[in-house]
Amino acid sequence: MIENFVSLCFSNIKNMSVKVGFTQRYLIVLEQIRRKKYISMDKLVEAVQEKITNYIDPDMVGLSERSIQRDLKEIRDNLNIVVKYSKKDKGYYIPEDDDALSDFEMMTEQLNLLGTIYLDKKLAEVVFPEKRKPKGMEHFSPLVYAIRNSLVTEFFYRKYDNSWSHIRKVEPYALKESQGRWYLLAMEIGGRLEEQGSIKTWGLDRIQDLYVTRNHFVKNREYDVKKEFADAFGIFSDRNKEPEEVILSFSPMGGKYNDSFPLHESQETLIDDEHEFKIRLKVKITYDFIMELLSQSQNMKVITPVHLRDKLIEIHQDALKLLS
């Protein structure tokens, strides 16, 4: 249901600014209820009235208690998010275990951005979103549906040599983003014996002719996606690797970037002054992590572990041979 609503939002954004007003209002209503638990209707109307003026002329959509009540009904019907009213606390709230809200929040940033751009025609002169878009995003919605309903999914998958493989049948578990691309985490049915029962990673950009079957499968409850990638950087969890303590030293300029956009959730600042920005993190040293460090190596020094420093030196030396 959430995926259908997102498609509708994108369609509305492109075709009618008034519709964007309603879409934007849904986002604001949910944001206010989430931030101000047990908010009264009067306060909710007031907050939405104040916030929506940043996006659209509120006269275009008409704000009142009745219109907010209608929004709550449409949010429930279209998004499957139930906003409840507490008589005890005299206010509206969203249950913390509402899974639909998590799915919706994943799309909020993109909808906010697109809504703003399409509403203000002049904004195209000063806001330039990235035109290079990842391929395979047409698979996103059906895969969300397949994951939520535990449905076996089939597709062709392009190999590294650009040839297409035979039909792959998988049990989809989750979708994960890395470096601006989206990947499917799934168990393959009938794959190689040594890979059976393990999660494999499939790039959405390399999937073709996706088909969600009606065949249900029983998920392995022991597999925890969040736990699997808690210590990983990027799309490969490298289950056989153990997380290591990594200490990195950056120039002040390089530090500002990593302070605003941390490398990993475990990142801890050790030094932050006019001479140095030093951090500590606990992470698996995977290929993706090494590639990220290489992209910042001009302003970075590896303090520990030594083997990571040696690996980066080796890569740089090999690159110099190719360039000389």
C-alpha cells in the first residue's frame, strides 16, 4: 500500500501543484504528531498551518480541523498508518511499533525534495538535483511488496561480463542502500550448494524481468538484517570478518566533511582542533570500506590498524606503477 501511495505522490507532483499541497500536508501532519506526542487538534492545525507556508500557499488546500481529520483518514487508508487519540493524554499519537511509518519515513526526504522543486518553478534556476540516477528503481515497489508478504521472486540477473544468467528464484528479505545504489538481500532457491541458506546481494540495476510469484516462503527468523550489517560499511557484510578498531587522522578540512557525514555509526571524535580531526570507529575492514578511505586518502592518515595502512600503501604503489 505504501508503494502505491509513493507512485501516486510522484504522479501528483509532476501534474498538479494543488495535489502536492495535500501530499506535503500529509508529511507535515505525521511529522508534527511524531515530534509532539499527544498533540491536541488545535495545536496540530496551528503547527501544520505554520509549517505548510514554507512549501505552498495554505489557501490552496484549505486548513481546518475538518481538513486535518480528513487527512488522518486518508493517511490511514492510503498509507496504512494509524494515528490514535489518547483520552488520557488528550492528544494524537502514532504507536511506536507501526512498521508502515518506518516505510513511509524512508520516502519522506525524496518526496519533500521533489515536492518543493515542482511547486516552485523558479527553484529550477537555483536548485540542481543530481541527474545521474541509479538504474533498476522500477523494481523497488514490487520488491517491497514481495518482502513484506514473503513471496518468492524471480528475475534475470546480469553477470559481471554483461551476459544474462538463467532465471534466478529468490526469497527476498530486505533492500539496502549503499553509495547511492540499491541492493536486494535474498536467499537463492536452487543455487550453488555452498551458498544455500545464506543471504546474497543483488544490485537492482542488474535485475531484469522481475516477477513476484504467489508462492509464499517461511523466513528464517534467525537472520537479522540490522545485526548482519551493524559493523559493516557498504553492501557486503563479510560474515567471516570481525570488526576492528580503526583510528584515522584527517586534516581540519577533511575532518569537517567526516564530522558532518560520519563514515560509520560507531564513529567517535577523539580530536577536533585547528590542527587535526581524529576519529575512532569499530568496523569490518571490507573492500567497500577500503575504497571509501582511498577516496579521502589525500587528507587522511591511518593510525591503526597497521595492516590497513599497509594495504592502502600497497594500492597506491600499484596505482603509481600503472600511471608511470
